[in-house]
Amino acid sequence: MLNYKQIIANKIKAPLSTAELESLITETADDSFGDYAFPCFKLAREMRMSPVQIAEKLASEIQLDEHVVKVEAVNGYLNFFVNRLEYTKSVLDEVTKKGVKYGNDTVGNGKTVCIDYSSVNICKSFHIGHLSTTAIGSSLYKLYTALGYNVVGINHLGDYGTQFGKMIVAFKLWTDRATVEKLGVQELQRVYVKFHQEEVDHPELTEQAREWFVRIEKGDKEAQELFEFFKKITLAEVMDIYKRLNVKFDSFNGESFFNDKMDKPLQMLRDKGLITESQGAQVVDLKDYNMPPCLLVKSDGSSLYATRDIAAAIWRKQEYDFDKCLYVVAYQQNLHFKQFFKVLELAGFEWAKDLVHVAFGMVSLEEGSMSTRKGNVVLLRDVIDKAVSKSLEIITEKNPNLPNKEKVAEQVGVGAVLFSALENSKIKDITFTFDRVLNFDGETAPYLQYTAARCNSLIEKAGQSRNCKIAPDFEVLNNSETLRLCKLLGAFPQAVKDAAFKYEPSIVSALLIDIAQAFNRFYIEHRVISDNVAEQNARLQVVEATGTVLKKGLALLGIESPEKM
């Protein structure tokens, strides 16, 4: 694909490097103002002229050619008009040539990115609050893979703490192995909630829980067997959900894995004089950085999240030699990550700058925040099942003879749930409602999937009439609808990079919505299936390119594209 920004930058005679000029050039939002714009305001001081005068001067010096056919100076901007038919053909040729690899890059070759996401808690329900971290982390995994990186997906299991002592007490009092094997995590969750209700009036339960957790730490046979049983039940359930969501991990090393890996980092911090004692606890003083102390060891000698996260970061650097390590965790943990990142920096680990907290907004119910202890959670499995069920109803009503309806309903329902977490900026809080997640109209995954399926249908409908021996008549693509669509298709590779490097998959989802809307305008205004085979062949190339980009973009979000809907 022709690099028009570079072509234009080479034509501008200004006291900036070509790379600087290129970085300032943007695509215009309104085609009537040209295709690319260059702001002259940055040149005012050096050229000792007003931006308006600079724009007029530079415009007079631009040499037009077969690529750039017109330039205008408007209010301190240089507006460039390119050869639009050439641009359209350039984009279509690039998408056709690269196919499913369109948008891929080699920028990450030889580099490793670790992504810590989802990180479910053993014995706790996989609820709607886990959707954002799972969907965002999984999409980042796919985006970085497309850019050539070696990606390590890490599910840092929450499998350590006194709650497991509570779980053992609750299990032994109110359920049994056979019931748990039959009902799964839901049964574990039931007795866990009951424990917190009962311990209010029976504080001895809390003491029993502490004793059982100590037994887990010391490797007691019965305690370990029960802990492993709970872990097996939890993972069996969540792995089924991960499979449905098209999510994968390369490591399930959780908190307990680092239990025996904390002593060396703690001693290293002591040796560097970073640890001080405060009321019997061991902390790193961070007041010089406008943060409260980072608590590493409690007065009773037990460790905390920060201790284990420091040990985990050091181990991951040694194990994977990452170039970046991303933590996809809600913004409620902002301080935690700032603290332990700063501790690693103070300890002299130069790579601490490569640790990134990818924060996202919280999910709450209409009646308030969720709580596992209180039992008021919406299970993610139930959300997916309801979305799939509604999808099947709609498909059966609109296309009763569609083959593999159940499979398509699964793809559409799961896609709707995933897209709900990826359609807006990740930092926004979400109040979860079924109506919102299961809205199949407007800017949704089903809309994108339907548009991609429409592309397939048009290509199939063309069938035998698509005589490849007849050259496409590209002149029929010289119109505003096709140009707008091809500009959006041309923006896809940069959107993939931006989404990865800004840790914001919604950049891709927003572009896909724009592409689908632009395609449907193109489809309404220009008859694709035509008796004029040359014209049909040209428009079918637009249809194929659109279908390719929609499917690729959806795949980067973890969403499948049904062939028919």
C-alpha cells in the first residue's frame, strides 16, 4: 500500500525532518477538505511567519504529481488531495494480497510480552466482574501476537490466603465431596457464603479457618488434598468458559507458586536498606514518592500481595526475559501497582519501567457492587448462556432454515458478551444489565458479524457470473462511498498497532463499527451484483476486502465470524 504520508512529507519544504513532518500529517475527517492535512502552527516560531502565511508559502512550493493531485492552504493548514482512485486500488490490492495476515506486522519480532489477566480465584465463582480483565487481556494477547511478539499469557491464580482455611471449614461442616463434584463451584460458593454468615455469631469458626490455613502452608496431607480438590473443581469450570470465550493461557502459576520464592527478594531489599520496621511489620517507605508505605511482611510474619507480586515479577523476568509485562487489573488496584513497581525500581531493577498496569473500570450491578462473600454475583456462564439462547431465538425467527443454527447462536451470543467489554474505553465503569449486553441492534458484535456474513453472501451470489478473465472496471469505484470505506480499511493496520501499544482494544472495535457502517452505505448506493461483469468484479473486490478486515478485526477481539447468519 502506498505510504501517502511519506509521499506528502517529502514534498513539504519546511525546517523539520521527513519523519517529523510525517508524524504531524493526519487524515481529514471530511473528504471535501482533502485527504490529508498538515498543520503549520509548529513552524511559526522558526519561520517567523503566521501559520496562515506559512501554509500559503508551502502550498506554492508543492510539486503535484500522479499521487498528490491538489493542495490547498486553509486557515494555517495544508490540505492535500491524493489520486483517490489510485488510493482505493492501493488499499484493495494490499488487503487482497495479504488476506488474513492484513494488519500483521514484524515490529515485535524477537521481543516478548507477558500479559497477566483474568486471574481467577480458586473456590470463587467466575462472575461478570471477571469479564473485562478476561476480554481485554485476551484481545491484547491476540493483538501483540499479530504484531510478531512472543506472547506469554499468565493466569495468576488467586490460590493463597486464609480464605482457603475458611473454605475447608465450610466444606467439612456443610457439604461433601460427592455434592461438590456434582454441583461444582456453585456448591463451594454456597458454603463459603454460609461461613461468612455464621462466623458473625461463631468467632471460633474464624480461628478454625486460621488453623487450617496454617496446615495448608505446612503441607498437611488432608489440607493439601482438599485444597487440590477445590482447585481441580474450579479450573474444570473456568476452563470450559475460557474455551467458549476463545481465551488461552500459557501459565497458571498462581500466588501459591511464589510462596517459596519470596525470601530471596525480601533479603535483597533488606541488604539494600530499603526495608524498615513499622509497628512490627516490614515496609518500604515511599513517602518521598507521595505514596503510603508498601507493606511486605505483617507483624505476624505473613506475606502480602505486594510481596508475592515482587517475587513473581523477578521470576518472570528471569524465566521469560520480557520486554514488557502487562497487568490487566481494575483501577481499584492503582496504588498497589504503583507501590510495588516503585519498590522494584528502588531495588535497582532497570526493567521495572517495563511493568505496565493496564487499568480498567469496574463492573457493578444496578443495585450496587458485587460481593462473593454476600453471594450477590452474576455468573459469567449464565450471561453467556442467556446471550446464546436469545441469539438462537432471533436466528430461528429471522432465518429458520439456517444450517448449524446452534453453532451460529453460540458464536453470536459469545461475541455479544465479549464486545460489551471491548466496545468502549477500558477505563469506563460499567453498570451491568442484561438488556445492555444482549442488545443486538446498533453498534454491536452481531451487527459486525452480520455485515461480514453479508459480504460472504454477495460473493457466493456472484458465483459463476464472476468471470475472473474479465478485468475489473475500477472507474466505478471512483466515488465518495467507496473512498470512505477504503480509507477505513487502509487505517486498519495502524489501528492494530495503536490498540496494542495504547492497551486499548476498543480502538479496533470502534474502527470495525465505522467500516461496517461505511460498507452498508456503499452497498445501498452501489449495486454489487450486476450484468456488467467488469463493474461487478471491481465492487466484489471491495466486498472481499471488507469481509477480510471485519473477520480479522473480530478475531483480534476474540470473536468468531459465522459464514452465514
